[in-house]
Amino acid sequence: MFITDERALVLERKLVIADMHLGITREIYNRGVSLPSQVPRFLERIHRLKKITGADELVLLGDVKHNIPWISFQELKEVPLLLSTLKFRKITILKGNHDGKIEMLVPRELQEKISVRKSMIVGDYLLAHGHRNVRTKRSMIIGHNHPNVKFVDAVGNSYIEPAWIKSKIGSQRVIIMPAFNELAGSMVVNDASASSEGYRPFLGPIAKKVSKERAKAFLLDGTNLGFLKDLKS
């Protein structure tokens, strides 16, 4: 399921990524840092993952775009460009809280290939962005939280690494995906004060039910860091 060293997973030949936040570079520019469009880099990463997994469908697990509540000029250009260049048989967008009016950005000629939904079922899992509640007895895969773990070395230097969160809510398994876009901010699960503005463990009605006593963090290389309750900041 998890793709080693990548912020992505594969289920039944469906490549799943979460939280691309196309358009965030405009917000970063407004704060004084100029960055190029992320579309070429995303396309290269996604098509490389397609090749190594053999996936022929793509699931975008919410927050494809960044601006709230409107569509920015940058998103008006970048989202259709990305969608029209992706080489998948089928693409499903599971709407996130940043995806208002994203239907308008799906090129007309691709509307049979690209669908926009709130959630979907793949095998034993229900997939949804995670910003709204869902009723299901299935295991769940969500995004929305951008989980990271903070490390501090022997001389006090600190850094954060993206992480997968695996837990249970009652008898239901829950997986929280790391954000595909490294620029999209982070929720630091073992030090809320180190999180990006607006990110506090945990976000959304599903993730808020996750207990640190039952949740484990895994690095992208598969390293099991153990239960969140035992992680030091």
C-alpha cells in the first residue's frame, strides 16, 4: 500500500496522493519569497510513481487547489494544466475544504475521464479528504492534516520529517496521509507549537477522534516511531 520514501500509496492500481495545494506559491510570494510553478515538478513525481506502481487511475485526496474561498488567477491556469497533462485512464478528485468550485477547473473535454466526489470506496477502505464527517464501518484513509514529526539532536538542533499516522477509532482503522506538497505547511504531531499556523493536532471530525494512545507514526522509509504518546519533542 505505502510507497517507500514517497508521500503516496497505491490501492488496487489506484495511485492516491493528498494535499497538493496548487497555487500556494502565490501566497508564499506575497510573503516575500518567489518560487516557480510546482506543476512541472508534480507531473514528474506523479508520472514516476505511476511507472513504478503500474497504477492506471489517480485519486486526488482533496485540497488540489489552495486558495479559499475563491479560485485564484494562478489556480485558474495551473489546475487545468495539471489535469490535462496527467496520463491516467481515470482521475477522481475527492473534494477538500480548499477545493471550492473546483468542478469549474476540470477541462470540458476531460469531464468523462475526471470525476469530482466527496468520498469513494476502494476495497476495504473509504477514502475522503477528512474535513467532514462520514458514516462508514470501513477503514478510512484521509488527508487534511499534513502530519510531521519533530526531531531534536544532541546539540539542540531541530527538524521535522513527514509521517504517516495509523490508528484506530473504535474498531475502525484510520490512516492519515502526509501532504504531497512539501510547501503546504505541517501539523507536528509531537509538538503543536512547532506546527504551521492553523495546524493543531488533529484537524477535522475524523482525525479529532484519534487518540495519541492508539496512534502510531511511521516515517516515509517505513520506520515505526511507535505511539504518539511516547514521542518526545
